Amino acid sequence: MVKTRHRVAVVDDGESIRKALQRLLRASDLEADTFASAQDFLASLQHGRLPDCLVLDLQMPGTSGLDLQRQVTGAGLHLPIVVITGHDQPGMQARCLAAGARAYLRKPLEAGTLLAAIEAAIDTAP
């Protein structure tokens, strides 16, 4: 039986972050799709299968990560979400976790911590 690689979508407005995370995920035998905005990610949902996990930057122009998280869950999509942020704000971790995020990580990210959070999110997905 052929094992399918897990697919992770990364939504972050920082190009260098997207490229670095894409390299890390691919080196860890995960498929990786990257998106510069919430709108790009939402548009992609019409053209392919859902990712197994969504890694989502909190602070983005336009639609914030928390807003995108709410749109995804409000649409009934059961995607495990890992929130990442370089601009932590008081109470934001609690808000993201209460909205359904599986993990909340602060930048700069440690590769092992991020990969463990993604693996745990995928393993606990319905």
C-alpha cells in the first residue's frame, strides 16, 4: 500500500518565511503549498483537495490569520490549524486556541517545535 504524504498549506505574507517553511516541510517529507494571503488560500480551495494542516500567520494585511481561521471553521472545513506570529499580543493565544487552533507558536520558529505541532495537529484531526 502506498502511503500518501501529508499536505500542509502555509499562509504568510512574508516571502522569506514562506520559502523557508516550504523547504523545511519538503525536507521533512511533507507536501507544502504556500500562499501570500488569506484570499489566495481561499481561492485555492476551489481547485484541489484540502490540506491536512494549515499553518497560518496571525498578522497579515487585509484578512488576518484569526479572521481566516474563523472563515475556515465557519465554512465547516475541519482543518487542523497551527498559528504562527512574530507580533504576539496579550490574549491572542487564548483567542486563537478558543477559535480552534491546535497550536500557537511565536516567531522565530524552531524547526522541531513547528514540525511537532504540525504532526500533533494532523494526528488529532477528525
